[in-house]
Amino acid sequence: MQPWKISAGLTAALAGSVVLLGGSRLDYLAPHWPAILAGHGVRLAFHALLALTAVAAAIYVVARTTGLADLGSRVDLAERSVRRGEGDADLEDALRQDEEGDWK
């Protein structure tokens, strides 16, 4: 899996959690939202975008640093080597049966 996919998914999950948990705490501002957005809407949107970008970048850096960026290619390489017969014979036989649709 690519690190940008990891960071995008986790950022969306975190943003959704913040909206769900924090939105209920801002009920007292409900009558004032039109005035707030009229006067500060562009700046609020800009700062929210910067916060989301910072969170996504931080998650991306963590994924790159911990090696999650290469995890998908490593698993793919291991699977291809097993399918070529360079690994366990029983696993190779089970994968061949799976490809042929011969399930027990």
C-alpha cells in the first residue's frame, strides 16, 4: 500500500472523528454561524485545510519512516517467489490448487 493512501485514509478518519465529536460541543454557536462564516469563513476554511494537510503530511512521514511504504511491494515479491516454487512446497501446491479452483 502506498503511504499517500495510508495518510489520506487516516486523515479522513481523523477529520470525521473530530467533526463528529467536536460538532456536538459547538451547538451553542448555532445561531451565530451565518455571521461567523460571513466574516471569517475563508480564513476558517484555509486554516482547516492547513491542519488537514499537516496531519496528512505527518502520517505520510511516519509511514515512510517505519517502512510501510515498501510493505506492499515486499508482500508482492514474497508471493511471486512462492508461486515460482522458491518457498514451501505445501504452500506452492495449495496456491496452485487455489488458482485451478480445486478446493477441498
